Amino acid sequence: MTKRNALERSVPGLAAAAGVAVVAAIGLVWGYAPVEAVLGLSQKIFYIHVPSAWVMYAATGLCAVAGTVFLATNGERAEALAAAAGSVALRFCAVVLITGPMWARAAWNAWWRWEPRLTSVLVLGFLLVGHAVLRRAAERTPPLSRFAAALAILALIDLPIIHLAVRKWRGHHPTVLGAGGGGVTTEMAVTLGVALVAFTVLALVLLLLRYRLEIVRREVARRLVAAAATPPPESGGTGCPPRS
């Protein structure tokens, strides 16, 4: 069995597992986790916001590592993996930036505040958008792939800044987990754990599909270039020898 066939066969099973996990997480969010006393139902955004942030971290890190490998080796599969991971990171970063203001509206009565925690995530979003734009442009201008890889490394550098903003720098952003947080009940912890697993498996499925799509796209592009470079066969007429 080739690696490609093994990859293709793993996706349906992982997709089914992701579907079951997501449904289980939704059921726990609305039927098991208690309603928080202060924020009420709006606190349940927490079970989407935090897992999305975790996936954003992991996918951004993978994108940067794959981009570094591509810069060192010029390997096509590393470049394809960087493109796939960047795509997943951007989508979950968008979820973080959407659910964050929704939570902020309920907690602070304001959609946005320019504090280090929020601003550093917004910067990451801009870096991931720039990475996606350069990747798309690299389809016609291949040297831009190296600039995209460099941008992914910059995005990786932003991750410790986000972490420091969450753990060390003061701001309005609520701290639920860790020192200074209000803590969570057992039901909340179980629900969050299931949501983390569900989002992780879902992100893995999206990553594998996007990676496979990138590999196929490159193969099709190579074949089209080869076909365009092949001269058409000469016309031989009816094939009958000419009369004297």
C-alpha cells in the first residue's frame, strides 16, 4: 500500500470520528455543562473559543515548521504541508476572532478592546491572511513560496507573544484556566476536554484533505505543463501511399 492510499483510507474514519466527537461536544455543551452564574449562556462560547485557539496554535506551529523545512530542502511535500496547515490555522483563527468579540460583548458590553491579548491574535490573523495570499500568488510566481514560508515563521514568533499576553500582561480578557482564573467545575472540564478532542480531530481531517488537494493540484499542474510542451502529432492524411 502506498502512502497516498494509506492517507486516503484514513480520512473517512477520521471524518466519522470527528463527526461523532463534534456531536458529543455539542450535546455536552447544551445538556451537561452548567450555565455560568455571571455570564449565563454566553459563557458557552468558551467551549468553541478555547479549542479553536488551541487548533490555531498547533496549525500555525506546523505551518512554520513545514515552511522551514521547505526553505532548507525546497521539498514539494513540505511546501504542500505548509499550505495546508496555514489554511487550517487561518480558519480557526477566524473562529477565535469571531467568538472572542461575541464573548466580549456579554462580558464587557463592548465588542473589542485594544489590549495585548486581543491585538496579538489579530496580528496573527493578518500574518495568516498574508501567508494565504502569497501561497495563492505563488501558483503563478513560484519564488513567492519562499516569502510565504518566511511569513509563517513570523506567525510562529507571534505565538509566544500571545501566550505571554494571556499569562502575564494585564487586560480585560477573562482568565478562566490557570492562576488568577475563576476555575471550572467538573462538568465544565469534561465538556471542554471533549470539545478539545473534537476540534483536534476535525482539524486533522481538514489538514489531510487540504494536503491531499494540494498534492493533486500540483500533479495536475505538472501534467498540464507537460501536455502544453508536447508538440502535436503530425498529420498523416489517410495513410495511403501517394500515387505516382
